[in-house]
Amino acid sequence: MTKKIWGGILVILIIISLFIAAQSIATKADYINNDFLVFWLAGYSNWVDIDPYNASDWINARIQFGSENIPEPEFLYPLPLAVFLAPLGLLNLHQAFTMWVFLSACLIIISISIILRFGKTHPQIIYLAIPFLLFSPLFPPTLITLFLGQLSAVLLLFASLAIYFWQQRKWFWGGFFIAFFTLKPSIGLPLLALTTLWLLNKKQFKAISGIISASLLLLIIGLIKDPLWISKYLAIGSNKISNTFGFSPTIWGISGLSCDFDTSCTIIFGLIGILTFLAINIWLLFKWKDASLSLEYGQILIVSLLSAPYLWPYDQLLLLIPIFLGLITLIHQGFSPIKTILIFILISFFAIGLGLTANILEHPHENLYVLLSIIVWGMNTWILYRVNIEKRSSAHSEKSEINLLTRG
């Protein structure tokens, strides 16, 4: 009973601390000119006569609320997202941003808690919980997500739930939650394509039916709001890619940087790089298909981020999943909690160093952050290899014992 009381007190203190932090961020962030205005305005459009896919409506609304920065003339996300954001539109901008930051922080903590459940059978996992939560703000995508009011924390939760349900062999629900990545197609489309191939290889058709069910649900929600939303969205969807292609922390970004952002060169070398990278990872996942379900999907997340047509450093918040899953696996393999915590801190400082380097070099784009995804990919691949070797050795030992018993 005492533990429950202290646990309840701890939860209340965390909630109060997060709300105070959210208020502090809200006083410092320029939410009128950053990404959050896009999401708030999308929610607000449900309550007024604003078509988020109409350039005139969208630009006038941004100007009305004092925005001096109008990077895109329309809402560049699928319409169902605007429907889900409708509650935000009932609050004024400051209140909405504060609540959004608070909610995002809560979702990050919940996601980390879900991931930590993968190691609950190991007695030392408890020593990772508080350090992981305390040091997560050191990981640059965390603070970038909170200060810009981005969507990444929501996607982090969906991915965490999907992996958790798949680990529990509840394949339909894992597929259902991962389908919500369609709300951010730049990441969602490559992720769902790779996920579908992975699930087909595992013959998990229930998971695929979950993806289809959730996708149809989202489609219907959008059609109820606006029967023409798909054609409107497709008409403007290519604008973002054309404006940002080759300037983000992906393989396409590496190609763009190497080609001095020449479009033809970027496409040719980017395509070669993407196909080579995908072939390597598909081969590795097929070869190590029985190593670890959670690590396999962590690998798919990383590959999707590196293969996306465009993304930004806040999208790399999803890397927390393969990082934490990998570190939990190392604990099970005999690594001490201190070593695993240090690895996470080193990765975080490496990411901070990338940002500082870009500022020192006055680098105008965010391509350098691709090195963060590459480092995490390398770590996850190494851990997958270790798990595969461990399982093969265990299987060989069992086979030898059976042979000895048979001979006896």
C-alpha cells in the first residue's frame, strides 16, 4: 500500500514538473512562426470556414494570427490529422501550445515506459528507467520536438505501441497503430512499405489486416470531413518534396550534399544509395529473421528514416526506440547499467555536436544530422549480429546435447 502511495505521489510530481516545463517552453518558443501554428490552425479550421487545402484561406489565416513566416501556402498533411487536432482549435494559441508541449512530454515518457517493458524480466532494467527519462532531454530531437510543437511524440507513441503489441503476438493491433504513420506520409509511406514486406515474410497477415483497417478508418474520417480531400491533397503534396528534396538528414540528403544540391546528380546518386542500402538491410533482416522481433523492427524504423524523401531532426525522435531496445538487449547480454547509460549519453552528445558543427560551419541545411541515424543503425546492426550469434550458439549446443542423448 505504501508503495502505491509513493508511486502516486511520484506521478503527481512528474505531471506538475512537466506542466511547469511546458509553461516555461511556451514563454520562450516563437509558436506563432514555428511548426505548431500549422497544427493549431488545422485544428482551428474545423470550427471556422477555413479550407486547409485552399492557399488563400490558409495564408490569410496565418497572417490573421500574426505569422511572419509562411513557408507553405497550404496544409501539407492528410486531412484526418486536422480532424484529430480539432480539440486544439478550441483553445487560444498560447493555451494550445502549452497543452501540446505538456502532452508531447507525457507521450515521450509513456513511450519510453512501454519500451522499458521489453526488459522487465531482467532485475537491472529498473536502474535504466530513471536515467533514460532524465537524460532523454539531452537527446536533441526531444527538445526540438517540444520547442517547435511538432508531431514526433505522437508518432513515437504509435511506433512503441505497435512494437509492444507485436512482441505480445497481438499482430492486428500492432498493425492498427503503425498505420497511423500515414498521417505523416514522408516517413509513413517508406515505413509502411518496409513493414508490409517484413510482415509478409513472417506471414503475419493479421498485422496487415490491422494496417488496412486503420488506413480505411482514416480515409473515411477524411471523406466525411471533405469528400474531395484526397484530390486536393495530392495536388499540393508534391510541393514540399520539390522544395526540400536533398536538404534533409537522409540518404537523399547525403547525395544532395555530395552533388552540391544539383537535382539530377542528387536523384541518380541518391537512388543508387537508397537501393544499395535497402538491399543490404533486407538481406540482413532475412538472414537474421529469428534473432529478435523488436530489434528487427527497430532496424526497419532506422532504415525508413534514412530512406525518407525528406525529414527533419525532430523526426529522429523515433530513434529513441532502437536505441533503448538495443541498450536493453545489451543489459541482457551482460553489459552493466552504467555502460548502457553512458552509451546513450554519448549518442546524445554526438547529436549535440552535429548541431554545433553545423552552426560553426554556418551550414544552411540539416544534412549533417544523418550521421546520427547512421550511428544508431550501426549500433543496432551490431547488436542484432550479437543476438543472432548467441541464438545460433544456443541452438547448436541444444542440438549437440540431443545427439549425445540419442547416442546414449
